[in-house]
Amino acid sequence: MSTYPKEVSKGTKMNSILGLMVFFAFSSVLVVACGPTEVPFREKSYDEKLNIMGVKVFPELKKMFEEFDSKKYANFSCKTCHGEGHDKYKMPGKIVALDPNNIPKNDDKDARLAKYSKFMREKVQPKVAELLGMKAGPDGIGCFTCHAKK
């Protein structure tokens, strides 16, 4: 039982509630304005990377590759991008190596290479970059993120 008169006690409680509401509102604004302090993907632990790849990246890429070529990618797995020894998840993977001086282009004379180039550049690279919180392109997620150089 409070020793303060009802009016003071009621006002004090109301001020406390208002104070808490202002505090939480201000804290929310700071979090939104400053954003989360996200650790870059390359600096995450092995377990953190494995979780992100399994929960975010793998399901998206599996769907994309199966839509691209359902027959060829019916058994899409970690090995598809990481190659043999995929359990170590080292990149670039042990998949088709590319010649830096002769990288397939979207308008390549070889229709199959043009199709793959378009898919990789317009779909895969941007999606992986988005999922990992990186940018697509030579300074981010690019051809040699996954492919070794010949």
C-alpha cells in the first residue's frame, strides 16, 4: 500500500509508463536508423556460414537451378557449387574452371554458354549477393567466387 495520496501515486505510475514508452520508442528509432551491426559473411564462423548457406542460400539456389534446367539439376546439392570436397566449403569450388580472358558472355556465339552466362549474371550472382549481404560483381559475388581460374 502506497503512503502517497491516490492522485500522486496515480500520476507517478502514469509518468513511469509514459517514460518507458518514450524510452522504447527512442530505442526503436536508433535501431532502425543505425541498422543492425551485421558481421560480414566472410568474417562469420564456419557454423554461422553453414547455417546461412543451409537456411537461406541453398533453398533459393536449388529452386533457381531446377527452374533453369530441371533435368540437369534434379539432384542439386552443395556439391553443385562447391564441387568435390564440398564438406570443407572452400571457394572457389572444384567445378568448371573459367579462363579469365575468355569468360562466356550473355551474347556468346555458343548458345549454351550464352544461356548459362545470362542465368549466372542476371539471376545467380545477384541472388547470392543479396542473401549474403554482399554486392554482385568483380568486387563482390562474381564468376570467380565459385569458379577457379584456368
